[in-house]
Amino acid sequence: MWGYLWDAVVLTVALVWSVALTVTDLRERRLPDSLSLPAAAVVWLWCILDGRPWALTGALAWWALCAVPGMISPRLRIGGGDAKLSLSLGAVAAVSGGPVGWWIAVAMSSVITLCLAVVPCAALRCRAGLPHGPGMLTGTWFGVLLTM
């Protein structure tokens, strides 16, 4: 019984966290360190203590996809908050779905962000850039739920 209760608590906290980050990124075009960095620390600790340190490669790989292009060219730069967010989402996607779940999360995050660019971005007045956090979060949820 406690296992299901614990799962429900973790999923509820993760959902509230995801909504808070999504709303903040859509409104302010930023992902606060106070939400992204503690989550990364908790997820990394969980991966290590649960005997899944290999999942950290998912975190580092997604971080590299966010950070490295910006190092090559300023035109390819993604927000620092998105890179920090990838440190938790990449590990979660890898733990829940392995390489397939990770690829689903990363690919869906880009597809969702592109859809945001085409459809509602005009209504949101995306002058200061396109928020990628909502796509990353939704893509990860999609990948996790699809590979459960």
C-alpha cells in the first residue's frame, strides 16, 4: 500500500512542479534556479541511491544538446534555465523509459516547442524568445507515460 501512496505523492509533486515551471516560463520567459536546481539534485540523488547511476548519462546528454550548440554559435543558444532543467528531465526520462523513453522525451520536447511557435506564440507575444521549458516538461511527461 505504501508503494502506491508514495508513487501518488511523487507524481503529484512532479505535476505541481511541472505546472509551476510551465506557467513561469510562458509568462516570464525564464525558469527559476530555485525550481530547476533542487529538482536536479533530488533526481540525481535518487538515481544514485536507487542503483541507477547510468540514468545520469541521460541528464548529461540532454544538457549537452541544450548547451553545446550555443557554445558553437550564439544563434544556436538556448536559455540557461532550459539547460538546467534538462539535468533533471534527462535522468527521469532515462530511468523511466531507457534510451527509447529518453529519445521520445527529447524529440517530443522539440515538436511541442515548434507547435508553440506556430500556433499560440502570436497570442503570447513571443518577442523575447520562444519558451522551451513547457515543451521539455510536456515531452518528458509524454515519454514517461508512454514507456510505463
